[in-house]
Amino acid sequence: MNLKNNGDFDIQSFPVKEFIFIQYDQIVDFELKKLDPITGVKLLLEQAWGATTQWTHEILFDCLTKWSYFQLNYLINAKAMDAITKLFEHD
């Protein structure tokens, strides 16, 4: 992450647009669904670790509604990899 000369965060250097929460599941063959932002943020906070400073919290809360969130449950690796590839190719 880049800081501007005055110490402010440069949002252009933080190109996150989407989060994909991936989980192996022996019951579900394949399931990819777009999550609502509240569910996505809940999963992000449960699964992610980051330094907890006021600066990182401000960045996080500024960006939360700009991101998309997906939940991918899979049994077959090839299907999961194909779905992830397609998600990243849409840019």
C-alpha cells in the first residue's frame, strides 16, 4: 500500500474489487453465489486477519460497500478453478 506524501492512503494502490470465500465441501458438488455486502463483510471479518489500527479501519470502512463478495463451495477442484478464473477474467 502506498501513502501519499501527507501520510494519507492512496486508494489507487489498493486495487481490491472482490472477495471470494472458498470452502471445500464434500456434500456440495459446486455452488457459487454472490453475497450481499453485509454477509460478505461478516465473512471477511470472521476469516481475515490484519493489523488493527485506526488507519486500517478507516481504509476498510471506506471500501466495504465498493467491493463484491462471493461464496464458493466445491467438491471438484477443476470446477472451482474454472469459476475463479472466470471471475478474474471479467475485468
